[in-house]
Amino acid sequence: MKTILKVMFLLCGAGLSAVAAHAQKKVIIEDESPKGVVLVTIDKAGDEIIRIMNESQLPYIHEPQAPRFLLTDRKGKFALGIGGYVRATAEYDFGGIVDNIDFIPAYIPGGSKIKNQFQMDASTSTIFLKLVGHTKILGDFIVYTAGNFRDGSNKGFQLRNAYVSFRDVTVGYTYGGFMDLGALPSTIDFQGPNGATFYRATQVAYTYKGLKNFRFNASVEVPSVDGTTDSGLDIAQQRMPDFTAYAQYGWNSKSHLRVGGLIRSMTYTSTLSDKAHAVTGFGVQASATFNVGRQWQVFGQATYGKGIGQYLNDISNLNVDIVPDPDKEGKMQALPMLGWYAGLQYNISPKVFLSSTYSMSRLYSENGYPANEPSTYRYGQYFVANLFWNVTPNMQVGAEYLRGWRTNFDDSTNHANRMNLLVQYSF
């Protein structure tokens, strides 16, 4: 019996070894194989891959870091990274509330009996795919898609970026040209300062980098128009794209000045006319960020225009790109509006920093607007102070205080306070 068992074990062992050897032959990738794929950590990738990954990293605190692991070809010319972060926040409002998961002064209710509010959120956790490489025809190219789970109350997947970039041309859905990601402050609040320009759009954009320290960009973007209408007015299908452009001068990796502009045409229809009409909107913007010594960073932005509510954080929630003209029946108008912020960041150490920002957005009256609605939003104010600690290269925690004010055209003011806590782990 023992002899029989020994023979069976030997046969099983030989069979398993043969299967393993056969399987091993199937998965071995020969060096000369052009389609071979290797899993590596990013620090082991080729110099070309690391350079493209670093140069294409978007300078915004809510954008994921470079992926930890990559799938590369044997020659290290192409790499696919999969990464993201898990982000959880706890929020407590006191002395007044903001009726939103983000701190939006426009959503501070008037006359509310509720003065305290507790919320938690993990819906901004993000996942992305990023393919990078270099070819003679396309030069450096990036294919990038990213999304989070903040799609209404159902926590469905929401697209944040989906674009391809090559030869300084970007095609797809990403951050618009009428904003400056590099000058935005660091906040736990996912939306950020109420006077900042912030939006995404499907676009075709070109960036010229041929002059030392200068960068020029122009884009054609799909328009999004939100307006206030009445029974005789409607927002129509848009006939023209939005056009943006900017010029930037930078003197080191953390310092630049930028000026930009936008022009748009917003189409509407009226029951008093048998044809469509359009209102022209425009915007001008200046932004800057620069370091003072090794520890201080200064940043700010100012934006003014007509009919640009879609682009300003606070005012984008009010549907005021175009509004009825009280002085002209059947006509719509674009209102003047302003947004700005200024802030400081102090780097205590390479892992810990403090920052603070003050911001304001303002909607101006024109031609009698708002008629008979004195409780309409006039301006909002936003103050934030926070502390961030990068516990490890992949884990960040933070604490934040926010205060907001909403003032209406009747000069009534309501305010709110919020404390935020953050835990975020990148992968």
C-alpha cells in the first residue's frame, strides 16, 4: 500500500510539474517580443515615461498623483497607469449652514431655523487610467480618463476628464481654458473659493511653448448656457462655441503670471419674435502665483465679464448667464459679474503646510434687474484656513475652517461656518 501511494504521489508531482512548466511557457515574455508587457513601479520606468508623467501632471490638489504601478512595453516607450485615491471628509456646520455638501455661499438659506448640520462624504474618491508614450508622429502623447462618484444622490460614476493630448493639442473633455489650475488654493472643500473660475468642457485646445518662459493657449469649447427665463423666453440650442485664449509668463516651476479672455454667444428664443436671438458674453481674467523664499507661496485671481456665470464657482449655481431684460419685453441680457480671490500658503516642512484664502463673487444690476425680487443674490464672501499633513507619500490628512456670507439685493446677509476633516489615500 505504501509503495502504491509513493507511486501516486510521484505521478501527481510529475504531472503538476509538467502543467506548471507548460503554463510557464505560456506566460513567459521573450525580450524580443514587441507586444511584451511588464508591470513595474513608476520609479523603475524609463526616463522618457517618468518625464512625460511628471510634465503632464495637472497642478491641482484634487487631481490624483502619478500612479504607483505601470504596465509598460519591453522598451519602456509606452506605459499605462491605473490609480486614484480614496477620499473621506467629515463636515460640521455651526452658526448657520450651507445647504450643500460643498461650501457654496450662494446656498446659504435665509431665515432658516437650522443652524447646525453634520455631513460625511466619500463621493469625490477618484479613479483614473493614463496612457503615455512618445512616437515620431505624435511626439509626447497622453490619453487620460478620470472620474469620481459624485453623480447626484445615487453616487453613480461621474466623468471628470476624458481627453487625448499630442503635439501640444488637446482634444476631449477636461478643464477649460478660462481658468488657471496652477493658481488655485489647496482646500478640503471640493469646490474651492466662490470667486474662482472653475469648469470643464469638451474642447479642442492648442498650446504654444516655443518661447522661453512663455506659454500661449487658445481653445474652442462646447458652450453651456444656464439662464433665468419666463413664459415668453427660452434658452435655445447654441449656435456658436465658446472661444478662450491666454498668455502666461513663468519664471520657475512655482511662479507665473497669466492673462486670459473669453467670448461667447448665447442663443435664446422669444414668443414675440419668429427668429432666434443671441446675447454676447465676454470675460477677462488675470491670475498669478509665486513663491517668496522657500516657505511662502502667494496666489490669486480676478475675473470680470458679462454673461460668464457658468464659469464662476458661486454664480454658476444661480442660472444667470442670461436673464430677462425688465426694460425690454421679450429680450434677454447678460449681466456684469466679478469674481476674485487672494491667498497665502506657508510650508512648515516638506510634509506639512498651512494656507488661507479670502474670496468674493458679485452679480451687478443692469436695466432694472432684479425686478421685484429683492432677495436675489447680490454677492457672496468665502474665507478658508486649513492645515494639511502628508503623513506618507500616499496618505494625506487635513483640517479646515470655512466661513461664508451671502448678501442679497435688499442688503440682507446670512452667514455660515463649517469645520472639515480629511483622510485621503492615493494608490
